[in-house]
Amino acid sequence: MFPVLRLPLLALALLLSGAAAAAPCQDLEDDGASYTVCVFDTRVESIRLFLADEKNEVFGSFSTLASDLARRGETLAFAMNAGMYGEDHRPIGLYIEDGKTEKRANTASGAGNFHMKPNGIFWVQGARAGVAETQRFLKERLRPAYATQSGPMLVLGGRINPRIHDSGTSEKIRNGVGVRDGHIVAFAISNRPVTFHAFAHLFRERLKCPDALFLDGSISGLYAPSLGRHDRFRPMGPIVGVVEKAR
């Protein structure tokens, strides 16, 4: 589907360290599977979440969001769908944007990936970021500027979620996010269908993220101008993006 480069170990190390010399997005292979990985350092990059415009109309696409930001003198440098949503394209779990809680945390049980406990929350507060299991996030009473809830957790405390088995056979396009050292954020999307276990393995073994969260599957998309990539599909809900001031 997309050209794949075998990312040299040195380049991957630079990418994960947040070194300015490394391109933010790279294609790589892990255990025979193809992925695109984009890594950012919250100490120097502005990572935000987006849902709706000033009229409260859901953006629904990368192009609509990019156009809205451009009108405000900003550039969308990267974007990815950021969590599960209902038929109205609004989040079904915790969603905080610019310090305002649009949707409270969802701790209910149910069917589907979102309710495959433990699920978790990706959050950003200034120069800090994290991925936390939902109950832990609520217990610690974190008050981030941005947060989105999804599930299941892929990696917790350096271990693959025990409910994700290496014998699983369901393969889908998947995207997710992991955080290391409290400020290095790694976003990944599979370029071909993969199992949950293969995706979790990528974050734990290759990207060295002790905590990682599944964002969505099948409808997963990526906006990465540095790679000339702009995925287009049916309308989406929450979007995570890296924003730069227009030059």
C-alpha cells in the first residue's frame, strides 16, 4: 500500500530521542509488518487535540482541520485520528480540549475494543505527556490541557496487556500512541492489517514505550506532509495534531 523503508537503528534512535536532525515520520518494518511511525518531543512541539470548529461542527477530516488552522495562521504538521466515537462523531470516552472537559471518563463495561479493559487515556500538559490506564488517571486526579480516552491499553508498565494474546488472528489496520520519558510521544499506524499483539510488540520492543494505547482500527488514518501522505476516508471524530506557527 505504501513504500516501506527499513529504518536503520541509528535513525530510529535519533527519532525516539527527539533529535532535531531526525525527520518526525519514518516508515519501518517490525517482525515482517509495515508501519509508519511519527515521534515528537512535547518540550519543543505543540501536540493538541481537535474535535469541532467555532460553530461546534465536527471537523471530520484532516483537510478541514488544516484549513481551519491556516485561517488562524497555523500549520498542521501531523495528524491522526485520536480515539473512538459515536454515530455523531463525538467521543465516547474522556475528551479534554484546551483545558475544557467535553466528555467525562467512561468506566462502563460493554462490548468492543473500547471496553476491553484496561483501557486508557493519552494526555498532554505543557511539556509533559503520558498514557495512563483509566482508573489510574482518575485516581491521580490529573488535569491536563488535552486528553482522549480509548482502548484497549496495548502496553502497561512495560508489559503487553494480558488480554492481548499472541495467538490472536484478527488483523486490521491499526493506529495508536505510546509515551516514553514523559515527553517523547510516538504515534504509529500499520500500513497493512496486523494483529493486536503485533501492534503492541511494536510499541514495547521497537519503540521502547512502557505505556501505549490503541486509538482505533480499520478507519485509522494519517496526515504526514513530510511523507506526502494524506489519508482520506469516511468522517472521523477526535483528531490529534502537531501544530506549527505559519512562517
